[in-house]
Amino acid sequence: MTPCDHAHLAELRNALADFEPCVDIADRWGRRLAAVLEGGGRLLAAGNGGSAAQAQHLTAELVGRYREDRPPYAGICLSAETSSLTAIVNDYPADELFARQVEAHGRPGDVLVLMSTSGRSPNVVQAARRGLAHGLQVWAFTGPLPNPLADVAGEALAVEAAYTATVQELHLVALHILCAGFDDALGVGADAERTVEVLR
């Protein structure tokens, strides 16, 4: 039965009890991503459904900004490439939906972030395989372990929760922690913080 009202919040609280390792992973990824993008690399991201929206959210934070102003960084959401998506699925097997784009846009050393609440989406798993074959760093946001995406990816952030909605909610938290770590590694907002300290 789908948890409603306060039961929904209880599911989130229960999942938060096991979320601490995910916090550390997300922060570490943000800091490593800063080095990749500062060095001229790029981030590719993809997912299906709600995870597609999360992937687009991540690239928007990089191309735009998270909290403080800073230069834009290269982030491409493969789920948002509608003409490419429809052309690929029209001419190739569905598993190639993201993998073909990874092969087109990815370069060795780039980061590929794949988001799947189940970790079982064939097109996402195939994208992970293609990314690794072409020298990309493959990071997976998934739900409970074990799952095929976590098995294939170079690294995984797995949220232990029974419901898709809870996994997605905590993926968003992890995404924001990644962005905060990214900005912190770049020194974004450091001058503003120093100014506040002086005024105090």
C-alpha cells in the first residue's frame, strides 16, 4: 500500500537513518567533479522519468549556478536531447537510447552520472557499459542494492528505501550535496563568507 500523509514522511525518516554514507559519497563526487570540469572535461547525465528530471536538474546547476555566482561548467543532460532520443529509438534498439549519446559526446576522463531508482533500466545500464568502454568515470545514483547498474558502474550512491518516491527525494538531497561540494572545492562564495565574518 502506498504510504500517505505522515506515513510518507516516516518512510523518508527511516531512509535517512541509513543515508550518512551517501552524504560522504556525494560530497566526494562534487569535489572530484570540480577537478574534472576545471580541467576542461564535461559531465553527461541521464535517467528515465523522474530520474530524467533529476539528471536535468544536475546539469542545470552546473551550467547555471547552485547558490553563489560562478562561471558556467559543461553539463549535458542526455535525457533532454529530444530529437536525438527519438531518432535513436527509431533506428536502433531501445538499449542504445543513452549509450549512443555517451559514445558521441563522452571523452576519456569525463564524468557520466546515471540515475535510476531501481538500478535496472536496460538503457541506463547499457550507457554505463558504453561509458566505461570509452574511458569515462561512471557514477550511479540508485535505489537499494544489489542492482545491475551499481554492479556495472565504477561507483554507486545507493539509497536504501522501499519506495521510488523516497529514493528520488534522497537522490535530490545527494545531488545538492554534490553541488555544494563542487562549489566548495572551487572556492565559490569564499569571499562572501569572509566579508560576513569581518562584519560580525
